[in-house]
Amino acid sequence: MGMPMEVNTMIVTKGKEERIGKNDFSLVKSGYRLYPIDIPVSVRKTKNSEDIGTAYIKKVSWEKNETHIVYELTSLHSVN
């Protein structure tokens, strides 16, 4: 039996991110997703929106058909 998995090269928050530190955020996405760790990735509010910043993903974990990521926002392009 296979496991459906999506490979992502950017973080799309849809406004559901949660601040857990000064520049650290947590985000839960549905399904199993694979993200690059320790390299800069774009952060966007929606898939088709402009980049709002750059982040480094620190941790990825899968549980109950969800992907939990923790990332550090290293630059912010806009405050909105």
C-alpha cells in the first residue's frame, strides 16, 4: 500500500501559522508533505501570491495525515 506524499518547495501559510518564538512559527498542513530543511524557502500567504518573506525550515513531522513544520522567518518583505 502506498502513501500519498506531496513535495513542497515553498511555505504557503493561508494565515494559519502560529508564532512560537520571536521569529519562529509553527504550521500544520493537511496530508503528508516533504519540505527542504536548512535551506532558504519562500513564504507566501497563498500559492499564487507574492513572497512575503524567506524562512528556514527547522523541523518536519508527520502524524495522523498531517504535516507539522517549524520554521524560522529570516527576512520579511512586507508587513501586510
